[in-house]
Amino acid sequence: MRLLLAVFCISFSVSGWGAKKPNVLFIAIDDLAPALRCYGNLIARTPHIDRLAASGVRFDRAYNQLPLCNPTRASVMTGLRPDTIKVYDLDRHFRDEVPKAVTLSQTFMRNGWWAGRVGKIYHYNVPASIGTDGFDDPPSWQKTVNPKGRDKADEALIFNAEPHRKISGALSWLAAEGTDEEQTDGMITTEAIKLMASKRGKPFFLGVGFFRPHTPYVAPKKYFAMYPLKDMRLPYAPKGDRDDIPTPAFAHNNPVPHYSLDELTCRKALQAYYATISFVDAQVGRLMVALERLKLADNTIVVLWSDHGYHLGEHNGIWQKRTLFEQSARSPLIIRAPGMKGNGTASTRIVEFVDIYPTLTDLAGLKTPKSLEGRSLKPLLKDPLTEWNGTAITQVLRPADKRLPKPVMGRSIRTERWRYTDWAEGKAGVELYDHAADPMEFNNLALKPDTEAKTVMERLRKLLERKASGKVPTTPFNPKRL
């Protein structure tokens, strides 16, 4: 009897869920900026994600490790930084460098959870690989489902504003005929709901990966109608905004402002991007309704994240990703864990995407692998404003092109107040932005630094190098000292 009681107490105290293991609904959205109403965007119509945020914790300052699909997804799923897994671009698998890595879903599988995936969790070439396994990791799943919808069949109808580029990387869109359920993302939702229903008798880890709003921006016509073209405005930037920005800071695939497209075309692209956001929002709504209908909501941790941020014309014409500016490095992250005191509030603390893995294992009461390079966000789920002293590192490898004779690595560190960025460890340029006075990063203080800026740059450069090398500072970082 005493042994049985001890086993019960350990089970309850380790997980916090009693003897019942929590499910995990792991929702990934491709190329979604924090262009959501719950993040303060007054254009976006996203009632379902807003409702999820209102019932969980919204992380207002969450940063990805490398703003490109393959590296950031590999980093999230392994809990390791790009420099550890050596994944900087689209053509390398993390197991080439760390073949024995135990991924997030594998950890759950090893502890009795069923794990499956519908759609894009690891990298896919979009839209070419829709309907395939993409750049998947087979050991991570017991079942995978790869729907292929009408958006693939209708690719010939897609408008491409830059015909010399493939639609995967160009500003391209389609106001589609038909219903949500005919589109790939609608089919992903349908299949995910089926899996939740079939697996509700035992704990599951279900990855649900939506392809939009990645280009081409495809959604049913009704979502385009929600965003009248007359209401679309390109973001403001002061004249000469680019004059103090180093050359490597601009993505190699976006070398000129707005791809040299006219304003009307860019506003149409904005309309299409927002339409796809609302389309995906509707699919998230379907998932949340299904959780309630299946009576799973009270025992399911819901995580919603995007692989990176996204530019919509900032800095006089930057689009898409692959920069170290705030718009690309900052990403949506919402976590709803039943019973957490912080639910219904937002956290302004600096967190990183490598924190997602240890957070979920901590919430589920699992032993977190020692190799992980993030930390659990559970304290912030209990109290979103608790002392945290967080910093975030984002990096990107800039390929060689006509402007750069050889590849250049950019590294950026974000604190509560500052963003410090260097290119080729400073040899190809340095940036410093004071977010207290310059949240849009218009004024690069590194060009003519005063005494304070020099001090800040020196301290952040050293901190960046310590964190990048894996060396933990002997004393915690204190943002109040800057």
C-alpha cells in the first residue's frame, strides 16, 4: 500500500495533471508576422487566434533563432541553436550534424504519448512540396498526413507580380473559388480534427502545420473581401531610412525597395497577405471548436507559433524574411496550458523559440534533455511579468551575391531595450537600435555612437559572443544596467 501511494504521489507531483497526461496541440503557421489583432494590429481580422490568446499567455516579445523556414523549424523541434545543428539555409537536415538528436515530439513518444503530424512542421518547399513529406524527420512521428488541396490544382491561376521568380519566393496571390475545406490548409484542419477524435482516449502530441500565409497568398475570395484595397497602406519610413543600414542587412532576394513594384501592386500584395491570415485564423477556430466538442480542452496544452516574422514593406520596401530587423526576428507565440495563473494575460519578457521545447516537457512533467539550449517558460505562464532578465539571439547567413563577395553571418541580440547586430563579427557592419526611443529601428546609433551607445555595444557584443559560444555568463544579465 505504501509503495502504491508513493507511485501515485510521484505521478501527481511530477506532471501537475494527476495521473492523466496532457495532450499537446502544436500549431505552426508559415510566415506569419505578429499581424494579429491581439498583437495590436488594427487591420487584421483574427477573432479565433485572439480568443486563444485571451485564454492563454501571449508572448509579445518572442524571437526566432534564424528567420528562414528550415533552420527555425529544426531549431524549435530540437531545442538547439542553428550554430549547434549547423542549419543555416534550406538544403541541410539537422540530423546531418546531430544524428542522435531527440526531437520534441520524440521525447513525448518515449514517455507514452502518441505523436502525429498533419501538414508543415518541418520544412517544405512551398508550394512545390505540398502533398509530400517535404523535408520531414520520420523518427519524430508515428503518423503523418500530407493533404493536397485545390490551391495546388489552381496554381496556373495564381498572379505573379514578378514573373522572373517562382511563385514560392515572389509576391504572388490568388483569390480562390470554392470553400475553405477545398484548400490544403482547410484539409489539414479536417484531418487534424479526425486524428484528435480518434486519439482522444490516450495522450497525444499533434503537430498541425498550416502553409499560409506563405507565398503564394492563396485564400477563398471571401477573405479578400474582408480587406478593401482602399484601406491598405504601406508602412511609413523616413526619407533616407536605408542610408545608415549596412549592405548585408538587406536580404539577398530583396535587393531593391519593393522589388521595384508600383504602390498599387504592393497594396494588392498586402490585401492578399491579410486575406490568408484571416483564412488560417478560421482554421485555428475550427480546431478550437473541435477541442471543446471532443471535451479535450481542459486537458490539452495549445501552442501556436509562426516560424519567423515577416516584412510587409518596412524600411522603404523590405518584404518577406531573412533579415535581423525586429519585423523578421520577432514572431507570434501563444501558449495555453490549462490551470496556469497567467492565462488571459500577456508577457512582455524577452523569450526565444529554443524555449518552446523545455517549456512543453516541463508542463507535461517530463525530464528535459540536458542538451537543450533554451529554458522553460513555465514561470512566465504562472506570472507573465515575473523577473526574467531574458535576451534573444537571432542570426542569418547572407549568401554571396553581386553586393557581397562572400557569405556573411549576421548575429543580433535583443534585450528589453536594445538590439545590437553585427555582420561578419563587425567587419561588414554594425547596428544598434534603442527600442525605448526608436521601436521601428530607423536610427542606427552604431554609426556615430555617443558614450552610452559605445558602452552598450561593447557589453552586448561580449554577451552575444558568450551566448553564441554556449558559455553561460557567471552573473545573470541585468537589463537595468544598460
